[in-house]
Amino acid sequence: MADAYPYAREPLARRHFLRLGAVACGGAAIGVGLFGPPFADAATAKVSKQTVGYQQTPKGQARCGTCSFFQAPSSCNYVDGPINQSGWCTLYKAKT
């Protein structure tokens, strides 16, 4: 009687399996190297003042100088351009 699977392969040898795994890991590492930096840069891009409703005056007790994202003397981790310590935007988060 003929074999039911005439094109069936022999079981995968351990050495061949390890070689395929190494090639797959190398391909993944190259993929991360090629596609990683642009996505990382996009994640750290700052937004415009108009996008976050930035204003030069505080909103009550909330002001950029007391925000956890403010970087002295006049910048922010998330908002582009110079920031006034007395300013305010919708991203405001009080320092803890």
C-alpha cells in the first residue's frame, strides 16, 4: 500500500530546529534595529501649544512652575517651545 503522505518529511532534527530559531531571532533583531528608532522618536515628539490649550496665565493654583512635566527654566517634557512658569495647559499634573 502506498504511503498516505508521499511528501511527508522526516521529523525535524534538533540541529535544524536550533538553526531556524537562530535565523528567526536574528531577523527579529534586524527588524527592531530598522524599525525601532522612528517609532521611538515619534513617542517622544512634543506637541504644539495650541494642541494642549497653553495659556500664559495660571488657572487658579495650577501653573507650569508647579507641574511635574515642567523643566526649569522654561521648557516642558511634552509641549514644544518656551514655557512660562506662570503658564498653564491641559496636560497640567501637580508635582507629588
